[in-house]
Amino acid sequence: MADIQKVFDISVQPKSFYHAGVLGAEIYMGIRRSKRPEWSGWTIIDSIKQANPRADVPTLNVLFKENKELLSAVITFYKCGYWTPCK
């Protein structure tokens, strides 16, 4: 079985970071807030945004990418939702 970290590094991480979207349609690494509002990563993102109220999107992307807890939440989201076989 392939390693999810390798697949994540190749397919998810390089192409998608944070997009503020239109009318609050936020997306982070392919996870859309309007479709997955319960995802634990939104709490982390909101905390970082509140701590940096004047940060633009490129700066937020750097702050988000540096946050290990957020990265772990993303990997867990994809691992549990799409990687692990259904039982």
C-alpha cells in the first residue's frame, strides 16, 4: 500500500493552499468550508486569521503552511475520508 504522505505531497499540497473565495466560500487544500464546516482545521485557520487581522492571502498561506497542527488536520481529513478503505 502506498504511503499517504507521499501521495499528499505530490497531489494535494503543491497545487492548493488557501483561497478566500467569493461570499465566504473559503477553501484550504481542497477542503471547502461550505461543504465541510465541521472540519477541525477551520478552527486553526480562524485562530491564525484572528491573530493576523491585516494579513493578506499570500501571508496567510505562509502562516497556514508553517502550522504543523493544520497540516496534520489536512492529512487526517484525506486519510480518514478518502484513503482508508471502508469497512
